[in-house]
Amino acid sequence: MCILSLLSTREMYGYEISKELDALSGGILRIEEGTLYPLLRRLEERGYLKGEWRYREGKARRYYKITPRGMDVLRKMRAFWAVLITVVNNILYGGESGGRE
């Protein structure tokens, strides 16, 4: 969800995604290369992302952008996340019924 969200704002290459995620989360959400690149491949295989090789300054980088299908999935994930936060907070903090532990 976080990677799709980042790519909904602009195209990025893998290392850039990793650094942006780390920066925006204050270091809480760090992702290693061994996790990131297989994840990007899976998201691309599912049609949520489109990758394209570009050569700049003699370096080849694969830039990713979110697809319309990826945007649809992201909208659904965000809606589910909003519900999940409420449910978990109700469980942890007692919600409106108060005082459950």
C-alpha cells in the first residue's frame, strides 16, 4: 500500500522508492533491496505498476509508475486501512464502549 501510494504521486526507481519510504516514515519503514525488488516485480506482474528501463548519466534504472489498475487497488486499500485503524483502535483503547482491556 505504501509503495503504491508513493508511486501515485510520481514515477520513481527502486532505490528512490526505498529512500522516500525511509524518509517519510522517519526510518520506521525501511525496506531492504532483497525485499523491495521482488515486491516491485510482483506488483508489476499483477498489473499494478509499469516498469521502464531508462539510461541516465550512464546508469540504467528501472522507473516504476502506477497503472490505472494499481490506482483502483490503492483506493480500495486506503478504504480498508481507514476501517482497520478504527477497529484496531476500538480493540486497543476500548472505543465507544470504553474500558475494555
